[in-house]
Amino acid sequence: MVASRTRKLAILHTLLRTGDLRRLRRTLSRQDDVQIAQELDNLDVADQRRVLQLLPTERRPQVIESMRYEAAAELVAALAPEEAAHLLDDLEVDDVVDILGRLDAEQLQLILKRLDKDDANELEELLAYDENTAGGLMSPQYFRVSPDATVGDALVMIQEEEEPPETAFYVYVVDSVDERLVGVISLRMLVISRPNQTIRDIMEREVVKVTADTDQEDVAELVSRYDLVSVPVVDEHDVMLGVVEVDDVVDVIREEATEDILKMAGAGEELAEVRTFVGSFRVRWRWLLAAAAGGTAAALSLSGFDTALASVPALAFFMPVVAGMGGNVGMQSSTIVVRGLAVGFVEASRVRRLVFREVSLGASLGLLYGALIAAASMAVGNADVDAWRLGLVVMLGTAGSMTIAAAVGTCTPLVLDRFGVDPAVATGPFVTTSVDVMGLIFYFWLATVLIGI
């Protein structure tokens, strides 16, 4: 799939470069809106505008809607305010908010002035919410019905709705007096119920809902836990504000997973293509400074073992494998814990069992691979050291390094999470560097004891 996408993008680049607009228009006509959007995501703004102008007017909003919000915002910012307003007017409200929220204040106002006054006011209200909260994700379009209405009345209301939501799975039951959310009913239940039944009799009274300031990650967890396709957003008085649809939740899950992976690698929170060179440099130098400081600390710590290295040079041969095996186990353990915390799997009752399991795994795997590496170490021994003792040092050193790594990789994210620090930042350079230092010191300490240097 990646190869096919790369090939299509190369064809698009070639046609743009040669200016063969006839073939380019024919190529675009054979692709759907999502495919075109994926290709636009990887073009510069000038080429994006050229491609957009070649598309039929009715297709342009769907293509913009399918693009990454960052890329779509750059494209919209490059358009004339009148053209941008006309384009965005055909998009779903929550998508428009996600795009406009990435523009600067001056561009935003120029576009809002060219929209219908009511639409502009609605967008400004939604833009006031933090983009990483339920309020920033929600759409104000949803089906609502009074609890005293009949099923027949509700069906007629839905059919006569002038601007129905693009996706709708539930009808929300709202009290006609104080506008509070009092229940929910699925469209399926509405269709199969008798027309003369009242909504109050068939609605679900226990509604899973969130407030406008609920973090988007918590919204995604609720949707996943309760197998919902949308979740209502209410204010502090349970007055209905909007709904977060499952397509937005999927975007959140992808964004949060990307953010956690990049944090764990010490590469920031955004993909490189959406940051400037200076921004990327500023994010990465601090993590690499931590790695450099840790490596220097390891070198200084090991300087006290220069006599051991001079006496048994074969010890140096196995330093990389001892440190590498420990680093790999540390990353495995920390990744499991960080992901477990993110999805709510790691709870207080499971912490002790999780730590014991990971440390036991580290020790068991360490002994297994330590024995294999020790067998190889006997072939590089010399007359100054007994091959069996060297093998024992390598085996126990590898086992000890991997056990230490499992303990550090498991406990560090748990401790940081306990103190309210994002556990994703616990991995990467911090874990690998601390494991290298402690693992190698343990390795050389064993050599001084068992070989008697």
C-alpha cells in the first residue's frame, strides 16, 4: 500500500512539473476524494492549489475534509478569504473548527467575516474551546426529541430536519423545560418501536456523557470502553452542547498514539513534517543532552575499572552486548507499562504483579541469553584468565543487566505517573542511559569479584 501511494505521488509530481494538465485532470478523475487528499498532504501549498483548481467545484470540500488538518489549514490560509469561506461553508462544522483553529487570528477573522453571521457566531463559540477537549471536538448538529413525544412524532421530526447531521446513530432526549439531557435512544430502537409509544418509555436513562472541558484522551477511552459511536457533550447543568462522533475519536486515538511514540523516542509530540527545523532542533537537543550526559557519566563510572580492562581485554568485547541486551529489555518493559497506563490496563491492584512479572522475565531471559553469550566468550579467552570464569562473568553480567533494565523500565513510568508526570517521557534516552550505566557497572563489579582482578 505504501509503495502504491508513493508511486501515485511520484506520478502526480511528474505531471505537475511537466505541466501536463490534461493527463493530470484525467488522473485525478480516476481517484476518490480520500486518495487525492492523501496525495495533497505530501505536496507543497503551491502544488496543492494547482491540483485543487483542477478538481470539479463540488469535489473540493470533500477533498479538503479528508486531508490532515495541518495540511488543510496551510492550504486554506493560502486561498483568498472569499474562496476559503466558500470552500469551508460546505464542510461539517467540527471539521471547519479543526481547520480554522490552526490559522492565525488575522486570517481567521478575514474568513469569518465572509461567512453567514449565524454560522460565524457558531464557529467562534466552538473555537473558544481548547482543541484537545471534548468541546473542541464536538459538533453542534444532532437529533433531539422531547421525552413526551411519540415514536411516530420523532420519526417525522427526523425526516423533516432541514440540516440533518452527516452521521447520526442516536437521538438524544432533551427536557423541553430546562434543556437538560435526560436520555438517549438509538435510531435502530426508534425504527423498530411502535409509532404510538412515547420516547420516555423506550429511552435509555443512563447516558454516558462528558463535559466540554473533558480531555480528548478521556473521551476516546470512554468511547472505547462502552463501545459507543458518539458521545454527548453537556455543560455543568447537563444542558446538551453537542456530540463527539466516532470519526473524530479515531483521529484522537491516532494523534495520541503518535504523540506517545514520539515522546518515548525523545522526538517531541508532532511528526517532523509539521514542525520547522528550529522547532525540531529545540525539542530534540534536550533529550540528546540527557543521553550525552548519561553516556559521559557511564564513561566516568567505568574509568575506575581500567585495571580490569588492562588485565582482561576480553571483557571489552562483551560490553556492547551486555549494554544492548539490557537496553532492549528496558525499552520493552517501559513500552508495555506506558501503553498499559494509556489504555487504563495498569491499575493499582496490578502494579505489584506487573513489576514482579517483568523483573522475573528480565532475569529468566537474561540467564538464557547470558548462557548462550557465555559459550561464545570461551572462544575469546586468553592465558591471563580462566575461560570458565570469563563465561560466568558474561552470563551473570548479562542476566544482571537485563534484570536491572526490566526493573527500571517498569518502575520509572509508574513512579512518574504517580507524581502526575506524563509517563511517556520516562522512556527513550532516560531509560536506556540509566540501564547502560548500572548494567555495565554491575558487569565490571562481577569481573573484579569472580576473576579476582
